[in-house]
Amino acid sequence: MFSRSTGPWRLSALRRVVGMAALGACLVVAASACSSAVSIENADVPAWKATALPTAGGTVLEDAGKILNRQPLVKDAADVPAGVYTLTMTCDGGGKAFFTVSTGGTKLAEAGAACNGSRERAKVTVPATGPVQISTSSVDAPLIYAYHLAAAG
């Protein structure tokens, strides 16, 4: 009934080959799903920020960039008016980024953001007009981050 070239052992071997190919394809898809969606070293920061954290009205201080090592990155604004502000921050690449807002050496707020593309917010009260500094850091480098400090509305 079956010839040597189409016998049941031949069909069984064909099924094994097709099954192994399907399994291999599934493993490739699963492995790529586990990798970071953002390549930090090659990331286009302005393009990423434009979608991750668009500019807000009333912004007095903002920054975006890459943390490639564990060194804090600091940004200053000279004359921020006294008032209540919202620090909105986001990051991507895995881990967590930390943001410290200070004025004249006094910490006003500390906040963190999980680096999964979500946006986090923290309330910051600036007691008197003057310089404000935001330090961004992470022990989970490399990652990409963006934040803005804007008047609370």
C-alpha cells in the first residue's frame, strides 16, 4: 500500500520537521518579546520624547536624555517663580529612574518612575522665587528619560 518514499515513517519524519520549525519560530518570537523595545545607545531622544512626554504649557524646567552609567545628570533653571508645580516624568529601558528637585541645597521633592513608558507625576512646591535644580539618576542604566516641571493647573 505505501511505497518506501511515502511510507508512514516518511510522513512521521515530515511532521517532526514541521513541528520543530514551528517550535523554533515560537522561540524566536518569545525571545524578541523579552528584549527591550528601546535600544538606549541608539535612541533618538527628541523623537522618543515627542511621543513619550510632549511639552506642557507653563513648563519652567525640562530635560530628556540617556543615562548610560550610574552618574546623576543635573539640570538647572535660574529664576523659577514661587508656586505649586507638577513634575511629570517617564523613562524606558527597564528598571527605575529617580528625580530629586531642590532649591538652594534644600530638597523639595524626590520621585521615581518605572522605566516601562508610563508617566509618573509628583507635586512640588517652590517656596520662593529662585534657582531650581533637578537631578536624574538610576542604578539600572542604561535607560532613556524625560521630565518637565510645569505650573500645576
